[in-house]
Amino acid sequence: MAASEYGLLIDYNWCTGCHSCEMACAVEHDIPIGQFGIRVDQFGPWEIGPDKWSYFFVPTPTDLCDLCSERTEQGKKPTCVHHCQAHCMEYGRIEDLAKKLANHPKQVLFAL
Ligand code: SF4
Ligand code: SF4
């Protein structure tokens, strides 16, 4: 199947900002320091109203992401998905992931 049929769904509402996905990806793909297959960015904390704060992390795959093709061809999960202890990353068919994307906000769907 073409890689473009598959993607990553990241439910960043539950992302803790632990950076495990970044590290796992860099080790698996031997990515040099300063470059990323996936990068976790922090937004906030910002006060957006009385006693209301915005503070979240968003992991974003980059052009170095190949959706862990070697692993997935062997039936394994991408290493970022495998190492995410918040279980907020999922690999699968874009068609299926898009249905889950509709379930609630604060998610990112990535495809090659
Ligand atoms: S799917 Fe693989 S290559 Fe892509 S961000 Fe995750 S670990 Fe890196
Ligand atoms: S491993 Fe999971 S919880 Fe940790 S930064 Fe990445 S997506 Fe967020």
C-alpha cells in the first residue's frame, strides 16, 4: 500500500510534552542533533481570561518522517507511537483516522 494511505493521528489534548516521541524517532532514524523527525512545541502558559490559562504541547512530524516504513512493513507500530506513554498517538489508515479526528478537537492528522 502507498504510504499516503497511512498517517499519524495525534491527540495533543493529552500530550504531556515529555518529548519521548522526538527522542525515539531521532534514535531509530539516526537524526542529528538539531533536526527532528517529529518536534514537540510548547504553547503558553498564556492567561486568556480571568483564571483561565492556555498551556499545551503540539507534536508535529517533519519532512524527515517516513512513517517508520521499515517498522510498519514488519507489522510494528512507528517508534513514536510505541514510546508515547500518554497513548495519544495512533498510526493507521487515513480514512479510519479521519473518522476519529471528527470525534473531538485538539488533534493533528499527518500524512506523507
Ligand atoms: S512515524 Fe517514525 S519517522 Fe515519523 S515521526 Fe514517528 S518515529 Fe519519526
Ligand atoms: S511521546 Fe506522546 S506525550 Fe510525549 S511529547 Fe510525544 S506525543 Fe506528547
